[in-house]
Amino acid sequence: MSEQPAAVLRQLFQRAVEVADPMKSLAAFLPEKPDGRVVVVGAGKASARMAEAVEDVWGPCEGLVITRYGYGRPCQGVEIVEAAHPVPDEAGLVATRRMLDLVGSLEDNDFVLALISGGASALLIAPAGEISLSEKQDVNQKLLNSGAPIGQMNTVRKHLSAVKGGQLAAAASPARMQALLLSDVPGDDPAEIGSGPTVGDASRSEDAKAILERWKIDVPASVRDVLNGNTGVLSPQSEALSEVTNTIFAAPSQSLEAAREMAQDAGCDVEILGDALEGEARDVARTHADLALERKRRRSGSDRPLLLLSGGELTVTRNGNGVGGPNAEYALALALALQGTKDIHAIACDTDGVDGAAEVAGAVIGPDTLAKAEATGVSAADALADNDAHTFFEKINDQVVTGPTLTNVNDFRAIWVG
């Protein structure tokens, strides 16, 4: 192949993002605009782009959508509110109250289109019981730092909320609701996307308490009070959800397939490791390094490169004080495990353009990564120990910075085995 591996890897990531753009993927799943009152609501990092796609077909609509700061779009009728992610803020709190008031005014002949994408867990913020915003922020941050899988984090979030776990849909009852979902979760479970504001959940408050105990997360009395009572999470069989239809219109598997096709057209062999990988980022990286080395030995003499593609959502248990995210940490741990092996390159990025709390999508590595770090006076091992992967890749100029991508189908990882 004529292009350098790092350039090809960046192009594959861009292709994965393009395929998940709601402006290109949502219209095929949009019903005809119903007669009568129609309200569009939504939340998530892709939700403003989703609303823009809806109005491109339906024209101006009444509604309210909450997205991450910097992810707003110029909609014709739907109001776009920007708020904080991944830790919620006052703007999200006020906008969520307004959204609940809006859908609460609807009647049985009205129609709600709900647009939900990853990020809605933080952007739709309505603490249950007497939990304050600051207490909810603290629990949310501790969950993010704990290394808990996203499914377990969402279980806790649902039981501490007055809007998640089907409660947004219940607030809109008896109006009919169609929810269009952009999946960013392993397994594409609608109940896990944005903590399922339009989907019932079979978990109980006891499950949430067990998760907090498992990850040693201390919580205030207000949180304990809510979990010791009856939380508002609806069961999947709830009558209040009988007029709700949930449809996933874009998912990680589609982005990986698009990347596969592009890579094959460019002369690569491709192996997809899965679109729903979970686990500690550095542990998965070591496993993938072993796999890449084994594939390299097996394919000795081949004139075609091999690409190992994977998606899903990895986690980081924060023990250090650095600036990092799961994709950058994966890339850093992968570089350390490969130790400069010739002809192996990789990219690890979040398709929403934000890896963790930093405005960086992820990073690329190659055989020269550790050598560049040494020449720059940076220790890869120290950076990994301090969870400081973003700083590491910034100093060696190997970050991937996209800005807001306006979509979110989670992690994209590709390893080039020459």
C-alpha cells in the first residue's frame, strides 16, 4: 500500500464516524410526521445533530433537546440546550425539568419523538428524592473514577434519577412515543443507551446498592434514603410504556463494517475482534498486543497487511492524577506491551471526539512511539502509572483531535499488522 499506516488508520476512524452521522443514517428510520401536536425531545452528544436530521425531513418542530457543550446545531424549531458531560451541571438540571414539564402537558392524541444517544445519562439530570445536584455530581464522578463497567454505572444512575429507566416516557403518557436511539453501549441494549429514559428496566434498588458496595463508593444519606425506598424506575412491562416504540438506527457494528470494507478495498485483510468489548483499558491492550504479535508471526512472508478492528467501551480505574481516557490509556499500554515491534501500528479513539474528559478523541501509536517519548524526555511507564496518557501523547504529537463529531457509537480501535 502506498499510504503510511498511520494515515490509513486515521482514515478508517473517519469513515467509522461518517457512517454514524445522523444526517446520513436517521432519515430511513423516521416515520411520516403524524397529524396533530408533535413534540421532539432528546438528550445525548448526538441529539442536536439528530434533531437537525429530523427537521431536514419534517421541517420546523416544537421541542427541546439537551446536548454537550460545543455539540449544538442550528435547528429551525427545536430548542437546543447545551450542558455538561460527563459530570452534570445546573444547565442540564434546569433543561431536564423543562423537558419533563413539556411532555407532561401532552394528551393521548399527541405524539413524541424522543432522540437518545450516548451522553444522555449525564445530560438528563433529575435527581430523585432529596438528592442535591452536588451530591449527584459527586456520585457520578466516583462512578467514572471507579472502573465500573458502563452497565453497572447506568444501573446506579437510573435508581438515583426521576427521568431515567423509562421515566421520561412515563411522564409523556398517555401520548404516543417513538424513540430513535443511537447506540454507544456494548450489546446495543436499548435500556442501557443513555440509561434508558424511554425503556423500562428489570433491575432493583438493591442491585444499585450492591454495585456501590462492590466499587467501594461512599454515598450521602440522601442517596441511601432513595435506594432504601421505591425508586421510580419502571419495569419493562409497565402500562405507562405501552405506547412507546424504541428503535436503534445506528450502532458500533455498522461503523466497524464500514471500516472493514474500506480496509479491504485498500488491500488489507481484516479481522473483527468484536463490537462490544469491555474491560480495563490497559488489560485489553496487553491482550491485543499478544494477539497482534501472534498474528504477525503466523503471517510471516505475507504481502498483505492485517487489520484487527474492535469496538465497545473500555474503562479506566483512576489511581493517578493525570489527564487520560480509556482510548489513550489503551494506546499507551499497547505501545508499552509491543515495545517498538516493527510494522505494528494502532489507533484508539472515541467516535464522539471526546476520550474521557479531554477534548481529544484518542491517539495513534507505531514502532517509534517509545523512542519518540524517550527523545522528548517522557516516560511511558510513568504516564501509564499516573493515568496521564493524554499528556503523554500530546508531548509526542500523536493525539487524534477531531472536535465535536456530532455522533457517538463509542470506541473504535484498529491495529495494523504489517
